Amino acid sequence: MGIGDFVDRAKKAVAGNEDKIAGAIDKAAGAVKGRTSEGTDRRIDQATAKAREYLEKQKGDAGAEPPARTAPPVRHPERTDPPAL
């Protein structure tokens, strides 16, 4: 089972549950913001906004066919560590 399989399973789990997930994101963000500084709060707000945008995109793409998978990337042979100086 590769990473693509996990992504597909996650997308299926999200489908139709976007509102529940958005509520959970907001609840988690509120809990974390209650324990962090204002600088961190801004970052949490940014991450929350991005997560909500992604959920909205997934909601819009729900009827669309998933993109075709591409061939896995070519792996390079193992590289050895450089010699110690």
C-alpha cells in the first residue's frame, strides 16, 4: 500500500463530511489558541484558513473524477555519506 492509497482513503473519508471536519478544525484551533501566544495564534489562524479552503475545494471536486495516477518517481541509488574531515 503506497502513499497514493492513503491519500485516496483520506479523500473518501472527507467526502460528505466537510462540515464536521471544519467544526473539528475550529474546535482544535480554539483549544490550541487558548494555550499559546498571539504570534502563534496568527499562525494557527492561517493554517485553519488553509485547511478550510482545502475542504471547500474538496467539496467542489466531490463530483469530479479523481486525476489519473502518474508513474512513481524514479528513485536514485542510495547515496553514501561524505567522508568525515
